[in-house]
Amino acid sequence: MSEEAKWYVIHTYTGYENKVASTLMTTVENRGLQDMIPDAKVPTEIVTEVRDDGSTKEVERELYPGYVFVKMVYTDETWYVVRNIRGCTGFVGPSSKPVPLTESEVYKMG
């Protein structure tokens, strides 16, 4: 494979981020596309919430609600597979043409 997989961002319905990521990876496995779409992530952070009664609780929260990060080699086939995952509303980029993240953007996402 000559082309290297890059990180792209897809937009999802809020609250469906983990479902979209897991459905995508299941589809990738079923179609044997692991070389073309090796990873999908929902970046999260652990935050401490203070409840009304003053108690605290650690919860995991999405850093970018409504977005899933997908590492893939961009082809017509991979675009089609990702774009047709239920809950995915499209790629982030001008007129739905995906723009890969830069290395510094990937580094910042954690």
C-alpha cells in the first residue's frame, strides 16, 4: 500500500459518537478493510462533576461532541463506507470533501 492512512473528522448526531465509531469498525472488519480504515476514535476526557448535594463524581466526557476521528486511506470506497454508517452526517471539510488533520492537530487531540 503506497498511501498512508491519515486522520479525518466525521460529523455525527450528538450522542451517537460511540455508536458510529463502533459500527464503523464492525463494518470495516466485516468487509476486510482494516488496512484502509485502521482506527476510529471518540476523544474523551475525565472530568469531576459537582452534584447538587456537594458530592463529586468523575465522569468521562467527549472532547468534541458530535465528532468522530477516523484514520483511513481516502478512496471512493472508504469515503462510501464511512459516509453510509448510520448516524454519520458527513465528513468535515469543504463541500463534504474530507481534509486530513495535520500532525499538530492529531497531537492536540490526544
